[in-house]
Amino acid sequence: MPIVPILQYPDARLGKTGEYVTDFGEELQKVVDDMLETLHNTENCAGLAATQLAFEHPKKITVLYDYRLAQRDPPKDAALCLINPEVIFSEGQLEEPEGCMSVPGGVYEVITTRAYKVIVKAFDREGKPFEIEGEGYMAKLLQHEIDHLNGIIFIDRLSRLKRQRIDKKLSKLKKWADD
């Protein structure tokens, strides 16, 4: 199973919305396997969405670690696959730093629009519907990955001033790396 490259901001493909999954056959299973392999082999990665990976036609698929069940870190024994996920309930407000594998340079910012608790409905890789509830970090992770599937990266949720500051920092890092 190959490791799929993770797209890096400002790659325009990060703004692409994933396609709904309707076929849970062999092709989907290979995509999920490749995503899980990439997740397991990416340091400090809690979750990945198909839309942040270099797939030609990314689907609404995310793989992530279920930190509620984790027995170790990283919790490879607790990986989940959510297909066509959708938040169906949210409450509260969570304010803690957030980062992303697609935003280089160790950028972390507080997103004030995250709910403290969410319930998400989705399908598993076999096409069976299920719901997952997350609070705190797990809720943030679910919302972050669903945002990716809708073409939103976490810096899109920041104020214009914070976004400009991040763009400036990333521009300096790129210039430094190119020299």
C-alpha cells in the first residue's frame, strides 16, 4: 500500500470539496487502505481527509485516530474510517490551539467556531451507517476533518489579520527553504 502525498497550503486542491461515496467496492477499499497507511506513517498526525491527499478525484472519506479508545500514542489500534460524515448535533464552544498537516511551519491557532461536543453520522468502509460522539479534542478532530472534506482548512476560519500573519510567516519559510 503506497503512502499518499499530503497536499500543502497554498495548493488550490485543498479548497476542493470531496465527492460523495456511493460505491463501497474494491476501489474504495484500496483508497481507505492507502489513507490508513499514510496516517500510520505520518508523524504527529491525528487524522487525514481524502481532500488533503494527492488523489485525482478525492471522495468524502476521512481516517482518524479515536482518542477515546486509544491504548497508546499513536493509537494505531484505534483508527476509524468515516465516509460521507456529517455533523448532526453540536453544542458548547472549544477554544484550544489547532494545527494541520497541510499547513507547514508549525502553525497553530485557536479556532473559536469549534463546538465542544459533536455527534457525527457517517458510513464505515463496508457501507454500514453509524454515529460517533466526540467531546473536547475528539470533537475538534472530527470537525477539522469534515471541514477538509468541504474544502475548508483551519486557517480559513481565522480572522483576516491572523490569516495575513500566517501567510507572511509561510512566505518567509518558503523563501528561506528556496535559498
